[in-house]
Amino acid sequence: MTNQIKTDFDKVIKYLKPPKENINLRKKSLNKFINLGFPQKKEEDWKFFDLNQIISSNIKDLKFFDKELFDKKNKILIPKNALPFKLFEHNKIIIANGAVHTIDFRYEDLKKINITNTAKNQSSNTNHSLAYLNSAFTTNYLKIIIKKNYSLNKPVILYNFTNEKITSTNINQRLDIVLEDNSRLNLINLFTDYSSDNFININHEFKVGKDSILKNYKIDDKENSNIKYFYNNIDLDQNSLVENFILSSGSKFIKNEINCNLQAKYASAFVSGIINLDGAKQHEIKTNINHLAENTKSYQLIKSVLNENSKGIFQGKIFVDSIAQKTNGYQLSKALLLNENAEFDGKPELEIYADDVKCSHGSTSGSLDENSIFYLMSRGLNHKEAKKLLINGFLLDVVEKITDLEIKKLIKEIIGVSE
């Protein structure tokens, strides 16, 4: 692989033509990735999701360069039916095949928003092999700064498209968002893949200033055979809040990783998610909630519905530093296994160095209650309808954690949950 990746790296540099100092940054990242390689199950954080094995078994001759990624004509060929939902008014960013195609903040005061869109990549504060891969090969660096005391009037929808011409290719995306003090952003990540058998590596880094609010929603529900890794690093300042929601059901393999650093008092982090799988799909949600100051709060609720030969994974860690007194941390994962071949792996963790805290965690799994199914059938439902009603009830309390009413309604439509 080493010769292939170095050859492809030279091709990327040739097409991007970045300045010399940026080439040097990319080369350093490339060398670090080559030394580390793709994560394997011998690494504790990857024990349930052996990415090296998954890629080698599902992608033949993975490429790190494809000229289609650089063809601007192809990037505008976004299918008319690629937006499957009738959506509310919103600002939008369209990313096609890993590169920014459209930025449209039509509902906002553009003097209050700074946007950097360039091929000149920036270094990452994250030190792991996939961050280095992203830094070496990303074709587009996008940074958005929401200025002090500005709350966006409408949500921002980040449309992520890949077209059918891309296959067996590594696609990398990098986005940095800074919310200055007392600002607010609702961000929705929608993924629509027409490509197949690719490894998509996405790195989003957020800085949430004092008294600011970030609501970050991620929806991957279109059936496809891609392998995806999402990494979100979120740094929170005093009295700031982040709300994260993940709907994970479409791609063949996904690992969603969220790292939240509550760096100042009264910061709060909320994570809720749904893994809803069939076939032989394998999805993981992994969280690290780091309480680094006193009077911080976190809440996590993840639910999985697993059918056929699918596999769901939740790894959640709450870390409480010695100075983080009066921390309040809660974490719970539940899995519903609809088939004897389905598998759920849970690894909840607490690491606490302060003595005045309130923290709890738990993980459960089980099947549908046959007595409940029988009861519903006795009230006139058939077996299929009874199962669907019970599954809806299982998922509904996760969806109810979404505080934005328009987005809550959208999620309910996507997964077919009704009250």
C-alpha cells in the first residue's frame, strides 16, 4: 500500500497545486499515516470495528486519488432527486465528492459570518491515523466563523453527495466551525451516496464560545455500500451547550466518533442517537465526554434496532478531571435485537477523579416482548403492525430529545415514527 499511497499523493498535489508550506504539512501527515496505518482491533478503541480488516475485505485496490474528485463539471451533476425530503427554509452548503460545490447563506447577515474555502489545508488538533490521512488528502478546507452575538436565522443544511462514478476510492472532508461568544448555529448533515465501495473519512472540528449554542444533527439513511468514519471534536467554553443527534442506518459500515471537551464551568453536552440496521450492516457510535471544569453536565442516550445479520456497537466514556467537581454525567444505551443472528456490543465507561460528582451509565439489550405483541394483536393489529408499533415506541423517546421542532418532525418522517 505504501507505494500506491505515495504515488496517489503526488497526483493530488499536482492537481491541487497548494503552496509549498502546505505541501510540507501534507507530507508530514502522510508519513504519520503510513507509520500508523488503518486502525485495527488490537487498538482498544477499535476492538469491535476492525477498520483495516473491513476495508481490505470490502474494497478491492483502494485508491487515494481519482481524477473524478477534481472534475468540476462532474461536481455540478447533482441528481434532481438527490434531495428526498421537502424541507423547511434553510441555508445550505453542498459538498460533492468531498469538495465544496455551493455555499448559500441567503437568510443571514453575511457581515456576521466569515467563510474560508480553500485547498490549503490546516493542521488538526486530533492525533490519530485517520486525522493524518484526512490532513494529507483532503481536497477542500472549509472554515466558518459565526461572529460574536449572532444567531443564525435559519438552520444550515450540509448536503454531502457522492456520484456513481466514484468507486474504490478514499474521499476526505474537513470542516471547522467556530461559534464566537453568544452565538448560535443549527447544523444538519445529510448524506446522499450514489457511489459504492468507497472509504469516506470526515473530520469536523467545532469551537463553541462562551454562552453559545450548537445543535448538530447527522442523518445517514440512504442505502449504499460505502464505509464511513465521522469524527467530531467539540470544545465548549463557559455556559455553552451542544446538542448532538445521529441517525445511522444507510451505509454498509459506519463509525461515528464524538469527542466533547467541557473546558469551562456550566458547559453542557447532549448526545442522542439511533442505529437502525438490517442485512449485514455494521455501525458504531463512540463518545468521549471529557468534564474538565466544575459544574458541567452531559447526557447520552443511544438506542439500536438490529435485524438480520447486522451489528450495532456503542462505546461511551465519561471522563471527570480532578478539578471537575459537581459534574453531572448520564449515559444509557439500549438495543433491540429482532433476529437471533443480530449482535450488539456495548462498552460503557466511567473514569472519575473528582469526589463531588453525580455520574451513571448503563447498557441493556433484548428482544421484543412477545406478550406485548400478543396484547396488541388481540386489539386488532396484525403481527407486523404490532412489531412496528413497539419499535416506534422504543425509538420515540430518543427522537423526543431533539429540541428543534422542525428537525424533530423531519427525523420522525425519515424513520416512520409517530406518536
